[in-house]
Amino acid sequence: METSENNAQFDERLRRCRDVLWRRFVDSEHLTIYDWPEYRTRRPPTAEEIRRCIPNVAGWATGMEDCAINGGVYLAALVEGQSLDFDLEDHIHRIYSGLRLLCTVSDRKGFLARGVRPEDGKSHYVNSSVDQYTHCLDGLWRYRRSDVCTEEHCGQIASIVADMCRRVEQDGFSLLTETGRESIFGDIGAFVPDRACRLLQLYRVGHAVTGEEHWLEVYWDKVNENGRARLADFTGGWDLSGWSVYALFQNQVALRDLYELEDDTEVKEIYRQGLRRAARLIAPVIGQYKDHDPQQMAIECDFDWRGALRDFVADNPGLDPSDPTQHEHLAKFIEKYWLVRQAALLHEGKTSRQPLEAAVAVLLSDDEELIRQVSRDMLRLLSIYSYETLRASHSLCVAEYFHYLTVRQGVVER
């Protein structure tokens, strides 16, 4: 990748990745990034269905369930590219606009919507989640400290993050639904390996963007809580087989923010070791790209979530889609829904999304030896995928981030 010819190839593939993402997944009106390219044309939920939490409180299977994740990842990616002299300022401002919409659309201040119905730019499901906040905060923070963040946007970000910090504090350091009920995946304060750093990220970033000392005090209270149990999770006890790749990727994003913001030498080193440990745990996943098969990606998928839901409700009488405590039943619906389209999407998840997330997780660490060890596979990752055939926007968001980080960490010389 060091010759001018290969540099031109790198630039062309990066341009193609970006073009596919904006053309197929970014809503031109609201500038949010939907999960599937059919978000407008194949059975989108109505405003009434969303109000009634159909098919479920999180909007899983509708294509608008992870717009905050996608926007956060992509904003961080674009800011990284801008810092490397790629001309992305207009793209950054547009994606920030979409992410800000998700942060402010709710009447419940501090609630982060997963996505909005593209037809009205307002209707949204009542359940958010830890992962939505993790990536959104990372994107906002990285944009806030960049050279292209406007004064107006700096003020908006400070207000948004302050609202999040207050909301989580008022709700007992948990993420409740928009209606104030227990939520699915809202345990941001849990003492478990795939949650331990998320609450810390919120309040460390909160202090950084607002300057409010109270958020720094809350951060240190949560660092020291329960004998610093949250910090202990970063230095031992992690088993990759027990946690999903995307959870480890999200942890790495949060840890990177904490590492860059921390002034305390001892705690900063703990975050650094956490980044390295996670990178070494997740690095073997990169090799899954070798099983990528373009023919699998060409198989058509059925996106009839309403039909699948009708069958599922018939098999589960008494199911209340609006009740987040029934999420185990709703998860079974998702499994059934995915079964009808697993050939392409599950193949993409294993051979595209997961290897790319793992590669970014490695590049977000400062483990130069590990980066050298996997650099050959990373170079292969830059050329193996046909971006036009990928079905999920998240894969493309992470792929673009990966391109920029390979330059940052010296895997590619430009």
C-alpha cells in the first residue's frame, strides 16, 4: 500500500465506501443513518405503530433501531479523517445535524432516540440503550474537540451532554425508557465487563464538554464505587467467548475516550491496559474475513417484519410489545425474523462487520506490536469487500473508520 498506484486504489475504495453509505443509507432530509437500504421502501413502521411500540419497544427489525449508533461511529470516523487532511468538513456538519436530532427529538431531556421515522422526522421508539449512548457520546466528544466544530455546535453539544448526565443521575444511574419504565439494555451502571466503562465515559465526557465540576465529582464517585470494581474489569477476567464482538468494540470506544481524557497517572494506565487487553482478546476475530463469500451476499432477503410479527404473536398469546420486561420474548421474535434473511446478513455480520470492528478495536489501542502482527490481515481487509453488496450501514460506517485509522497508525503510508 506504499506506492502511488496503491495509494490511488486506497483513495478510490474509500470514496466508493463513502458513496455507497450516503447514497443508500443516509436520509437526505434528516441526515440520520438507517440500518438497511430499504428503510423508506419496504414496510416502514407507521407513526401509529411506533406509538404502540410495534413490533417492539426498541424498533428492532424496522431498520431504524441503531441510527444513533451509526451516527456516532460515523461522526467519529469523519473527524478522524478530517484530522488526517481528508476534506470532510461538510460531511461532518451534516452527520452532526442528524445525530443532534436524535438527541433532542424527545420531550424527555437527556433521552437519546435510536432513530426517527423518516416520513416525519419525529416519531421514535421509547427504548434507547447503553450502546446508543456510548457511540453518540464518542462522536459528539470527538467532533467537539475538533478544529471544525463551530461555536454554535460547541454550545449545543454541551447542552445535549449535560441533559444526558442529569437524566441518568436523576434516574438512578440507569437508562429508563422515554416513559420512565425499566428499559432493555439500560443498565449503564452495571459492574460487568461490557458495561463497566460506559457510565464513566458519560461523566468524564460530560465534564470535558461542559466544564461543570459536578460531573467530574460524579465520575470519581463512580470510579471509586465498590472498591473501584469498575476499573478491575479492565485488567482481568475478560473472556471473549462470553461477550459479543460489538460489545467489546463499544467498550474500546468508551475506554479510548477515558484514556485520552484522564489526568490521573494510575487510572490512565488502567485504561491503557484495558485497551490493550481488549485488543488482544478481539484480534483473532479479524481473520473471519477469510470466509467472506460474495455469492452469499447476493442472496435476496425477505424484510416482511409485519408478517413475522403476526405469526409470532399468534404463537405467543398475551404478548405486549410495549412492555420492555418482555424483552426475552421480543428477542425470540428477532431470531425468527432474522432466520428468513440470515444467509446474507448473518454472513455479513460474521465475515465483514465483526472483522472490521475487531480491526478498529485493535487500532484504537496503542499496542504497536499487535498492530504489526495483524497488519497483513488489515491490508487485506482494505481490498476484500465489494461495498455495493453490503446490506447493513454499520459495516460501512466501521469500514470508513478503519480506512482512516490504518493511516493514523501507519499500516498504510500516504
